[in-house]
Amino acid sequence: MTTTEPATGATAWGSGRPEAPARPAELEARRFRLPGFSVQVGPSAHLAAERDRLDQLTWEHLDVTRLGATVGAILEGPDLTTELPDEVIDEIRRALFEYKVIFFRDQPITSDQHVAFARRFGDLEVHAFLGANADNQELVRFEKSADVAGYENAWHHDVTWREVPSMGAILHGIEVPEVGGDTLFADMYAAYEGLPSDVRERIDGLDLEHTFVKTFGAFLDADQTAKMLRAYPPPTHPMVCTHDVTGRKHLYANRNFASHVVDMDPDESRELIDLVCRQADYPEYQCRFRWEPHSVAFWDNRAVQHYASSDYWPRVRIMERASIIGTRPHR
């Protein structure tokens, strides 16, 4: 572990971040869309500056193993079952914003310790639809088995149907299958920067309306849906947001909760949302985490989308999640 100056707030994310280099003409020419489809092939040259910047980071309290080119890192050193010093929490916070999602192994935390650790990063949400831990309402409990299947296998940011969605989430693997049930994460900065320039220009000023109806609404009757819509009316968020801490632009669209592009023809809106959401599909922008008992994942709910692989049925998978209240998404 090596010493580095902590980075906190917008100022620390300014001059120290290199500008993305111009894409070499020969590489730009080789990256193209397959005829008749939206899929691009060729080198993701735009990842180079961020990958190289992450290579140079040093840490005082953490040992880091990188997972993806620009996203994901396993952190060793902190013991989450203890009350960590402020300087360690500050470095974990910085690692979260640098790597977009961070992971810890062998952390047998209790539900109280889970909540206490999460509160070091902000106030916690109580989810309106998902079941909670019996003793801690701030913990969503995902208990999957032969009788309860997993439906989290679509790329998404959490709770974008809220006016103020989560800043981040901390997920604890309590009981996990020996094989299957991995969680994948996609870098939404890279996804935005990888779009052709004409598409970026097209979406920069667009807004999306979000709603829970397409997902959680499937489990509600008409009266329940109407009641929840009164409590959570569909908010409007930019399709491209600026991150509060890093100041970088990222995509903020997902099929689970995005209803439509505001003031756009429905067919055109659906096609554009699908085009933008397909950016998460590129493995170059992803990392994949294999769960072990008492692993912990902590993701930046703005900088990444996630996808929980539903390939373990009928085996048991029990997880608990604390979500940290964020700020309203903005350009």
C-alpha cells in the first residue's frame, strides 16, 4: 500500500483527471456499425485514458485488484465488521468514485454492521416495494429459491422511478450458489463516450420519464398501482447526466424504469432508448463479480448499471442491500 493525497469533492476531481485523447484516425476508421444493426465492432480506443489513469492510482489503506479495463476493483485491508477510522472511510469513498464499483471478500457482517457501514456514506433509503430484513427496514432482502425466482437480470440503475434515486448501494452475499448468480456491472461513462458523436449530440439535451409500473407494477392490482403512483409520481431525469462528484457525463437510461423520451414520438422514443441501453451490452465496458459467502459489493448507482445473472434456479441465493440516498440527477 502506498500513500496518496485523498481526493474529495469536485475540486479534487478537476486538474488531476486527464482529458480523453483524440481518437486516432486509424482506430476510429476501424470501429464501425455492423450493416443493418446498431452494434459497433472494433477497438474501444476511448477507454485508454481512463484505464491508464486508474493504473497510476496509489492507496494508503487499501490493496487493490482491478477487474475491468475501467470499472471494478476488489479492495483488501478494511474489516467491515469493525468501526473503521474516518480516513479509511474517506479512502473507500474515493475508491468507489474512481473504480465505479468496489468489492470486499470475507466480510461476515451482521445486519446492524451492514447498516452502520452504509450510514458512513449518507442517509439510507427504505424501499417501497421490496421486502426488508425483519430487524432493519433499511436492508432490502433478496431471498431466492425454487419458489422465488430472480428478476434482476436486466441492465439497470436502481430506483430511477424516484425523484431522488440512490447515490449508491451496498450488497452483502449471505448465502450464494457455488456456481451462478454472478453480478455484472457496466461503466456508464464509457458507454456514453463510446457512442458515435452524432448520437451523443442527439441525446445530450433529452429527458426521460421514469416509472415503476413496468416492473413492480406487474405485481400490483389497479388500486395498489394507483396508490403507489400517488406516492411516487413518474419523475423526469436527463438521459445524459453529470456526476455530482466526478463532473463526468454518463448515460442514465434503462429499460426497467424508463417510460419514454419526453416530447418524442413513441416509436422513435422506444428505438432511441433501446439504442442507448444497448451500450451496456459491450463486455469492454463491464466487469463481472463471482460471489462467495460474505462478499460485499458497493456500487456508484450513477456511474454503473448492474445485471444479476439469473442462472442459478432452483438453488438458494440470499442477499441484503442497503441503499444510500443521493441527489436529483442533473445535466
